Amino acid sequence: MREGAAGIRRCPPPRGLIVNGHVPVKIENGESPLKRSGKAITIDGAFSEAYGDYGFTLVLEANHTSLAKHHHFESVEAAVHDGVDIVPSVSVIRKWETPRRMADTDRNAEFRCEIDLLERLIEAYRNNHLPQMAATL
């Protein structure tokens, strides 16, 4: 991360992704949830005719980022009775050569500190360095 104008933290361009939620994507008008730059994506879980009858979910995994497109969904009864397929179509929008780990995140130092504190607490417990306190109800 680097700091920009007004102290706003910005992600490095190759890895950053801007996600806009609760924004309709008009597929029938040729609109795509993935914007031209590839660094912005629009997701919306709505299954409403007013919003184009589709929903999108962003899925983050260790080795890739994908976009799930949910198709029109009438009801549970229709899915069971008519055998309507409610499984989304999924497309990978970014792939990582090596799986990403917590150590690859900007919060790595915070996690390391918390882990260190927990390990020290465990060690103090094992060595009986923690004073016992009377239980109160």
C-alpha cells in the first residue's frame, strides 16, 4: 500500500481491485460487471426484473478470483418441481501463479503481532506464570 492525496491508502495497481456493490448490471443492454480496465467490478446479488434479473458474486480464493453469475430464480418450488438449474456460471477473472497467503496481505504485520501475543500467552500458561483469579458469579 502507498499513501495518496489526503492520506488515502491506495493498493498497488497490478493487484488492486475496486468492487462496487448493490449496483445493477444491465446484461441485456450489453453491460458487463467487469469494467474495461479490469480493475473495477460491479456485483449485485439482486434477482429482480428491475435490475436485469441476474446477480453477481465475487469469489476470492487463494489461487484465483472469480465471478459467479446467478441466473433468474423463480422460487424453491419451481426449482424442485421443474428441475430448474440454480447453479451459477463461474468465470475466473484473475489467477495467481502461487496461492496467496496471509503473509501476502497488507495486514500481515498485524496478524504476526497477534500470533506472537497468543504464543506468549500459551507459553505463560504452560509455565504457570499466570496468576490464578477467583471465579466470581
